[in-house]
Amino acid sequence: MEAIADLKTKYQVKTTDELLTIWKTNDRATYRNEVFNVIKEILADRACDLPPQDSFCCKACGTLLEHDATFCGSCGKAVWDGSEKIEEPPVLGNYIPVESKLKGLGGWLVLVIIGLFGTCLIQAYTILTNIKLFGNGTVSFFSDPSSAIYIPGYSWALKFELIGSILLLLLGAYVIYLLFGTKRKFPQYYVTLLIAGAAFAIMDYIITASLTISHEETKKAFQESLSEESRSIWRSVIGALIWGTYMYKSKRVKATFIED
Ligand SMILES: [Zn+2]
């Protein structure tokens, strides 16, 4: 007897109409109980309402049976007679199952892909910029208490931003790997990345805003970068809400990310 997973693969290729017909006709002598359970699961995945099933009577004595009965309570005969036909998979060619239209890295997922590469590029840019500030002496200049533009804590704020960006870039690269491998783990890790990105933007803003800057012109420059950071908070929070919801609701996501 096939394992449940094999059964699922076997019935997954059938169209929704075919599955609905088997479900409604409820021929328990031909199809065993596991088949009905699998069909129920597949139809639920396709967000399809289950119609009521026809009643089923014992083929030997005609007694009306419970849906999950394996033996007739009256004559003791097994309900499933093992006659279920071996179904050949549909011949590919002109025939394309309806469900396959909602599978693969297309549709709204294209925006997700573009967004992911965008996020990684922004993080890589932040990393390079911060490394440059450390390398060209800017950080030591701002960190020198005797300097006119001394900002206490500046090098820590920059280090926080640098480490955060590196972690987000690594997570982003892993999420891209899960995406192109159509891995089952993708939606979960993608949502984690969205939330981490939003949390990082908020923390970065708070840290930058809490720096004490006495030099007037430097203060102005920092206030400009703060207003940019507050825009990036809104972008990442709204993005997390929209795309987080999409990951959990989308039929395409459900049908596409199935690899272990
Ligand atoms: Zn019977």
C-alpha cells in the first residue's frame, strides 16, 4: 500500500473537478479511506469548499455505512475491495493542470524577489559606507574629545549599524537561497527578515537620535539623516505588514515553496 505522501502526489495531479467528483460520489469500495483524507487535504490547500458526500452502502448486503467504516457492521465484509485502479499521471503536452498557473516564481513574487535584492544592495552599501568612515579617519575625528565636532558614542552607534547590516545581509542572502530553491522554509524566513529589518531600522533611528551633538552644522547633517531613517522605518514597517500577510495568504506561495 502506498504511503500517504505518495497518495498525495498521485492525487495532486488531478484537477479540482476530478477530485470533487471522487469526493461526492464517495465510492468507498473503490477508494479507501486514506484517499478521501488526502483528497480533503488537497482541496483544502486549493481553498476549495467540500461538497456533501453521497451516502455509501455495503456492496454485499446494502447496509448504510458510516463514512469511516472499514468493515460492514452487518455482514462483516471489508468496505474497500482493493479494486482501486492504478491511475496513470496525465499526459503532459496540451494538458496543463489548472493549479500549475498559480505555481512558480511569478506573479507578485517578482516584487518580492526585486525587494530582496534591493534590501541586500542597501545593506551592502551601508556596510561599505561604514567601513569607509572607519578607514578614512572620520570616526576617530568624531570620537576625539578634544575635537570641535566630538560626538560621544559615535563609534558605537556606527559599529551597531555595521553589525546589524552584516547580519541582515547574511540573512537576506540565505533567504534568496531559500527562494530560488523553492524551499518550504522560505515564507517563514522571509517574514523573519522583514521583521528584523523593521526592528533594525527603529533601533538605528533611536541610537542616532540619542547622540549628543554640540557642533551646529554637524547637528543639521545628522537631522537630515534622521529624517531619511524615519522614512526607512515607515517603508520597512509597511512592507513587513503587506508582504508578511501575502506570505501567509497567497495560494502561489503555498503551491511553490514545497521543497524540504
Ligand atoms: Zn454488508
